[in-house]
Amino acid sequence: MIIQHLPRFAHSFFRPLESDLSKPQFTHLWALVLGLVVNLRAAKLLHLCAVAPAGGHRTRCGAFLCHSAWDAPALLHDAAADLLGSMRPRAGEVLYLILDDTRLPKRGAKMHWVSWVWCHKQQKFIRGHVVLTAALCFRGVVLPWKIELWKPKGCAGPRYRKLTTMAADMVRALEAPGGVKVRVLFDAFYLCTALVKACRSKDFTFFSVAQRNRSFTTPDGRKRKVADLMPGLIRHKGKNAHFKRARGRGVRIRLAWADGRLGRLGEVRMVVNKRPRGPWKKCIAGAGLRPPRVVTNETNLRARQILEIYQRRWPIERTGLRPPRVLFKELAQDLGLGDYQVLQKDGIVNHLHACCLAHLMLTHHALRRIGEKARKPNEQVELPAMSKRLRDLRERLARDELSHVLKGARHAKLRSKLLEHLQAAA
């Protein structure tokens, strides 16, 4: 399928972005985003320009990504804010800001900001990029809101910033709708003074994981390592409970909690767990729910509630919830997040934002099909899986393109046969 024009049904998503772009830039943008959705191969410029030739030759698309003056972060921010506003948040509801990073392997020797980074998936050092993403989760709908490329030390360009500093700046940049409560979720790497201060400056609460070597001070003034405190806490104060995990069958765990001070981070409530018959030596490694230790500064919640909130970070496929790991999988496998071949930093960053815009367009299309159900307060929105969202949008793009080429009622049968062939080829 080849897209020659901007479909009518896509105007509602792209038109708000048009005011910030020139006419050629706008054409490049919608052709690039629709190409990412329709493309069935690696998201290289050669393939994207083949399915959406309205954006011009691949050299012109490369110039648009690397040299054209357009503000991709602002476009992504505005698109995510518009989608969030279309769901009509009410006062008292909860918005989750989820921070996480991913590693994108890249072999280009002259590509900007490539360095040796530790890959958790492969358990080895690889050459590639580190990408930090902030996603908004509201009523179960995940919206990529900010995405930044980490600059290693010694590389030319802007001032070096730690990943934790970048995450803290993202927290400070969030302006939540009036009356909406914000909870920030992140893993143990980002549990630091800078990020906690950023949450407190915005009156946000945080949920994270405490490393086993952190110092925890109990209300009686005793300071102990988390690893030393956990076994006694579970043995003497733990209670058996059946916990419904975010994915898969439920599990029986032994649950305990304690209030105190965690290092230099202030007052927190720590929740620990393990399997009732699991060996004690595996308690620290997490022989229960993952993770085995969750801390938060929202100390009025019960232990079960704290674990349920933090579970939103983990992969969930049977419901409408889409935490960051599933978001990274959707962006990388379905929308070509790591398939860029441009060498310049600006081109890489713009490609990453274009992938996020494609994800938002798919969410926008799915929310419009749901209608008023997506606007009900305190109701989880059940979005289709990414594969179904892609299939539905590609089918609608095919119908629109066929109606544009073969006009009139006399070609209705031919359009129907061509659509069947396109669906079979996809």
C-alpha cells in the first residue's frame, strides 16, 4: 500500500500540529508518521519513503530529520496533552508518570553519542544508545510524553547530564490537569535525592524500589541495612495474603511493611514480601512478587495498595494497561524505534519522536472508536492490543486510499476485491 495524501480521518490528529510547521515540514511529518504505521519492514528511510512518497525522496526526508528547524519535543508534548485532555480528567483522579530507559544497539562508528552501555536483556556490554522515556498512564491508557537521548561523557555537544538529572527535569516539566493527583513510578536506579526533591517540589508522590544496601532508620532510631531488616520484618510482622499479579495467575505471599527514613530521602513506607514456604536465603532476591521491596512517600496507603500501584510498571497484556516495558516493545518491534540510520544527533532524536507520534496516532484512533467510554471518570479504558490497532488503522488507510483512487459507486466491487488482497498481503 502506498499513501499519496493525508487521509481525512487523520486530520483530527495532525491538524493541531500544523501551526508549528511550515507546509513542506508538515507534509514530511505526516508522511513519515504514516509510513511508520504502514511499513512492514525495518523503518529505514528508504522503506518509509516507498510507502509514503508524498514526503519526497529519502534524501529530503533525511534532511528534514537532521537539518530542518522543527521542535519535535514540543509536538510530542502537545499531542500527548491533547489526547489526555480529550479523556476529560476529573479532580480526584490519578495520573501516573512512569520513568524508564532502554538500550538500542547501534554499530555505526560515526554515529553521534554511541557508547558502550550495559544491556540488561543480553547481560553484557553493547555499543548503542540509551533512551530515557517518560510516559503518562491515565485510566489504563499509556501516552509517550517525553523521550530523550542520553549523551555520554566526552562527546561533543550540550553539557553532560546524568540520567537521574534528566528524569528529575522531566518530573518538574509535568503540569498535571487541575485537581488530578500524580504518582511517579520508577525503578531502583532512579531512587535518588534529585528525583525525590523534584517530586516533592511538584507535590507528587513516588513509588520505587529500595536497593538491599540502603540504610533504613526505624521510628525507634535504629539504623539497619534493608537486607538485614527484611527477614525479621517478614518473620515477626508479616501476614499471609493472596495477591493477584499484573500478569499470570495469583500468588500467595507473606507481606509486611514498616515506616521509617530511607537514607537521605526522608520518611517512607517500605513494603516487603516473600513466598510463605520459600527459603529465607531467597528473600532478598525476591522469591515472591517482583520487586521484593517497594518504598513510597505516600505513607497513608496499605501494603497491598502500594504493591498494586507499583505493579503498573510491569508488563500487562490481558488488560488495557500498558506499562513502559510493553511500550518499549511496541515502539521497537511495531514502529521501528531503533531502526534509524542517520548519524547526526538531531536526526536520531527526531526519529525517536516520530515513532512516539505514530504510537499516539494509533492511540488517538483507538480512543475515537471507543467514544464516550474513554471519558468516564475512574473507569479503566480497555484498548485493543497493538497488533489489532495497527491492523484496524492500516485497513482504514487502505479504504481511504482506494476510495481516493477509484471513485464512484461503479468501482465499489473492485475496491472490495482490492481491499481483500491488501488485507491478505498484510
